Amino acid sequence: MRGPRSSPRGSHLNLRGARVSLRPLTDTDFNAWSEIRQRNADWLLPWEPLRPPYLPDPATDRGAFVTRCRARERETIADHAYPFGIFLGATLIGEINLNNIVRGALQTGTVGYWIDRQHAGHAYMSESLVVVCDFAFERLDLHRLEICIVPRNVNSRRVVDKLSLRLEGTAERYLQIAGTWEDHLRYAITLEEWTERRDELTKRWLVPSPTN
């Protein structure tokens, strides 16, 4: 079974794009994460699975947030998922998560993301997605990434459209979102496509310009 070339943990999980930096969230990020999630509830929750009512909300309960951080640390150690906070300087502006990693013959993962509405429209998420692609293909040795989006979520679709990612089709009633089984558009990029476009994507999204 093929796995990552090395154990990408700790400081090795600090990733950079041209403007943004990515790192796993820690207990000390609770106040910033809580403020963003509560302020953006109307913007974010319509596109997310429902939280079971018996579970505390990590956006308002520090203990639940810490539990969330520990669970994600375990997923990373197990090579099952690599979650990242997105930072603009020292400011948390969102999250992007590489989830559902499968090794063996498949060598795949899925990507999900959200951003603070105040920072939407500046292509920070497209940049973050390229950072994750670079990490997944160059360091984790994955062969394929998939991003699944509810068709009417035009903001999330804009992220992948800016990168000209390949649309494979529609998965009917694919995920439960806000209590409803929603169709999802399935976008994908493989290692072969990444290798062909790596120089172009790196130059545009990962290398800081002289004005940055």
C-alpha cells in the first residue's frame, strides 16, 4: 500500500501560497474560529451537513472545539485527512480540508472548503486549493482529488472554475446538506493533469508577486 513519502506532521504542515498560509487549527484558534463561524452562520450553514442536536456546537463551546481539534489530529496521524485553517497574515479567514483519503489502488481524497464572507471574492480559496493540490500530489503521493459541490452553490463553483478543473458529472442525492439529500457536481484533478499544469498553476498561485 503506497503512502506519503514522509510523515508530514507538525511544522511540516505549514503550507504557503502567494498570499495565504495554511496550517492545522489548534486550541488557541478557538476565539477567532468561533467569531467567524457565528458571524457567517447564514452564509455557511445552508451548504453544510446538519449538526446532530445532541452534540455541542464547536462554534460556541470551547470544549467541543478542542475535541474537534483532537479528532482531526488523529485523522492526520492515521493519514485519513489533513485539515487546514487558511490565514491571511495572522488572520484566520476560512478552512480547507483534505478528507476521505483512500490508499491502495485508489490513492484519492476529497476536498471541502469555506471562507469568511468578508474575504470572499479575492480568489483566496482558489489559491488555497492549489496549495492543497501541491501538497496532495507532491508530498502525499495521491493520484486524484475530488471536489463535490451543490449545483446552485455558485460561490463554491467559482473556486474550481477559476482553476479550470474538470467537471465529471452529477452525483444524484450524494450528500445530506442542511437536512436534504442534495445532488452534487463532481470536479476532479488527477496527478497526470496536475503534472501537465504544475508550472502554470505554481507560477500563478504559489509564487508571491513583487507587489505582494
